[in-house]
Amino acid sequence: MIQNFPVFVVIIPLITAFLIPLMGMWKKKYCPYVSIFSILSIFIISVSLLNSVIASGTIHYYLGGWEPPWGIEYVVDPLSVFMILLITFISSLVAIYSKKSVEKELSDNIVAFYTLFMLLITGLLGIVITGDLFNLYVFIEIASLSAYALIAVGEKRDALVASFNYLIVGTIAACFILLGIGFLYMVTGSLNIADLSARLPGAYTVYPRVVLTAIIFFIVGLSIKIALFPLHTWLPNAYTHAPSVVSALVAALMTKVGAYVMIRILSIFGIIFLGDNPIADVLSWVAAVAIIIGSINAIAQTDIKRML
């Protein structure tokens, strides 16, 4: 039974996202409770997955019974199960403690908020559990589109402008990521992350420029998604003008899951490849500069959400 739990992690919030509008037509006040119940259910499943990973190691689930590289694989390893626990724990806290805030700030959009909220959780959980590169891209876009809409659902006009800017920048980032995926598929013929990791050393010897271009596309696209300096300009306005509950969710999860994706993508290329190129050094220096500049700019801020 536990072998099927990985797919439940994605299916439960997705089904809930479609049930909430139906619930809203009947009793709108029950929407938050449906959302909370769904997330807590996934949290319980993730605890079971953690126990299984500790006892038996990595769990592999093949969607539709098709094994990779032909089918989509869901992988639950120590890092991904930690991220699942983190996402469900934080989102459950947000769902429980933001009920009054949602009723106050989004009184006319309660159903829309909880629908988008569950779609965002679906995307984030799918990102950390999938073992397929294109499926990863799909989940990134589900999470991103939900985040754009959640920011725009606020009643302030500034929230709409911030959401539009986030949409434009996020779309550019998505194009870079998709190009990176396309380049890797072109030289390896596979989209499965584990399979790519095995095939890439051979592809790199034949097509070094293509592989290097792919990793540059990935780094640029993901740097925008995680708001890595200097590609962070969309972030302050998105945090500031979004409803408080959305700021809490996006600040706590969106960029952190993006960092997880960066780790997974870099793991495909391997330590030897990264050691042959100055990519790791460049990222380290950019991160150091970002910490310094971000701290200096935060000192002058009086808005706590913008300071974040």
C-alpha cells in the first residue's frame, strides 16, 4: 500500500482543488476546513513515507506502470521526503491560522483563494516528488501560475501590478528552464533525472557546448524563480502587495522549493562536471554578494513584508 503513497501526495491536493469550488457553491464557510483536512492528510502520509524511507530506503513509483525512461517516475528519497514534510507542515499552519485573515482581506474571493492555494500545494509537492524533468517543469508552472493568481487575488490595485510583473518575469524564467530541458533531451534522449545523470557524462564528451548551454539556461531560469541576486527585482513588490497569507506562503515555500530544484538539477550534472567549470564558484560569490546587499537594503526598510 505504501508504494502507492507517492502518487497520493499529488492527487489529494489536486482533487481538493476541484472540490473546493463545488463546496463553495453549497457552503463557502466549509472551504477552509476542506483545505486543512486535505493538507493534514498529506502530512500523515508524508510521515509514513519518512518511516518507510528510513527503514527501507528510496521509494520508486512508476506512473501507470511504465518504467523509466519511457514513463514518469515519482521518487521519495531522504531529501524529497523532508521537503514534503516541510511543505505540508508550513501550509497546514498557514491554512489553520490564516482563516480569519482570509475572511477579512479576501471576503469576496474565499473560494478562489482556497482553490488556488491547493493548486499551489499540488505544484510544490509535485516538484519535490517527481523524477522526470519535463514533469518537473509542468509542476513548476502549476505552482507559478497559482502563485501569480494568489498575489493578484488581493483587493489592492498594487497587488495586480505586482502579480503582472511576477508573471512576465516568471514566464521568461520558464522559457529558460524549458530550453535547458530541450537541450538535455536533444543530447541524451531521456527526461528521467536518474537516467540523465547516467547518460550525461557521455553526452558531455560529444556535445560539451550544448550541455554547458543547458546548465546556463537552467541556472538563469531557476535564479529568477528563487529570486537570486541580481534577478530578484520581482520579489519585493510581490511580497509587499500580496495578501498577508499569500506573502507567508510564498516567502516560506516558493523560493525554497526553487532552491531544491536547483540542487536536483545540479546533481544531474555531477561533481566532476561542476568541478571542470566555474559554475559553483560563481554561484557562491553571487550568494555572498546577495547576502550583503540584501542585508544593507533591509536595514532601511520600514515595511516588514518588504524587508522579508
